[in-house]
Amino acid sequence: MLYLENLSKTFAPGTVNEKHALNGLSLHLEPGDFAAIVGSNGAGKSTLFGAIAGSFFTDSGRIVLDGQDITFEKEHRRSRQIGRLFQDPLRGTAPRMTIEENLALAYLRASGKGASFGRIGKAERALFREKLAGLGLGLEDRMSQPVGLLSGGQRQALTLLMATLVTPKLLLLDEHTAALDPATADKVLELTRRIVAENKITCLMITHNMQSALELGNRTLMMDSGRIVLDLKGEQRAGLSVEDLLRLFWENAGKQLDDDRILLSGE
């Protein structure tokens, strides 16, 4: 499904701010894989997502999605096949537009029908209402309200729905619950788990919570210095504790994980 082959990216090369963000990173995801990624700040997690989504071109390597080489494909074209959520609930939606208008934009873009509201008919509106009802937040009765009136959790749930309204080939979740309070974060995570499972979506999720990285999906990846140092799945992953994960990171990265935010999340 997703093949990343020897991806490298250096920002500000030849300057005092030179940063080797990706260093020969390779990864293969099978269809339906749900992999959680953990790593310290600066490990290259968000840079990896930017490379996959087309926010910039890598210096070297190949990106193949569902048999199609998208290494040099423009970001707006990749967005028809790749859904993406960010940490900030304010990203991904237009606050002055209504819930229905936001869903319409997402639907038309992902379905390749162009951004014409005139093409949204009764069938599409019925689909939007049905999908909103599935969130269990009562948003199906607020379709004519501006998105800016929603809470952070409601907006993130709506963004998740927009990203999966037309099932993407790949879903990228960049710490999409980190800015939410614990109860709301749990709700959005449960929605994520259900939507990904029901639609059999191939998914990569960055998280700072090591316990979640072991419990969600079927694979746990750990990154350091722009490369994947751990890829755990199946029996190798089953039954692991946070302490086991820290030990394996030390054995494979040659150093201890020193990110307080991640370490505290595992307590």
C-alpha cells in the first residue's frame, strides 16, 4: 500500500541552521495497517508526514502509494488520496463556513468533482447528516451553523469526518488529540478507532502517549534522528509495557529517550 524508500531531507543546507530531518528512512505499510509513531521532538515525525503529504519534496528517495509513484506529485493532488489531521483543532476547517459547506468542500475535493456547491444535492446532504449522526455529538442538527461556533473537540471530530468522508487511501494523524482535554481526547480517539476499522483505512498516527502507541492499531513505530529505529507488530508487540518500549528504544537507538512529555504520558 505505502512504500517509503530511502527518504532523506535536509532543511537550510549549508547554513548554521542546517537540519537533517530525514535520514534514509524506509517503511512499508500493508493495506489496513494502523501504525502509531512515537519519538522525541525533532525526531522527524511531522517532517515524515509533510513528505508523504507533499508539503515539500524530499532530497532523495521514493514514495509509492497504492502502486502509484507520488514522489513528485503536487500536494493538492495527493490530498485527493491522503487525509490529514493536525494537532491544532482550528486547522482543517473554515470557521466562517457552515458545517454543511465544510463537508461539501471536503467531499467535492476528495471525490474529484470540483468545488461547486451546486453539485451538492439531496443525496449528498443525506449522507452528511448520516455521517454526522454517527459521531454522536448532535452535529447533524447544526449543519447550517458556522464551524467557528464548535468546541475544539467537535471541530476535530468534524475534521476527522471530512478527512474520511470519501475513504482515503492513507490517513495521517499528527497528534490530533494532543490539544484536547483528556475526556474529549478519549472520545475523538474512540471515533478514530471506529472510523479507521469500519472503513479499513491504512493509517499513520503520531502520538506522544506511549501507552496509546502500544494499544492502538497493529504496529508501533519509534523514530529518532530522522529514521525508524523500532517497528513492532504481531507477537513481538503483544504484551509489551511502556518500560519494555523504553528498553527497546535504548537498545536500538543507542541512547535513552529524553522527551519529558512522552515519558510523563506513560506514567
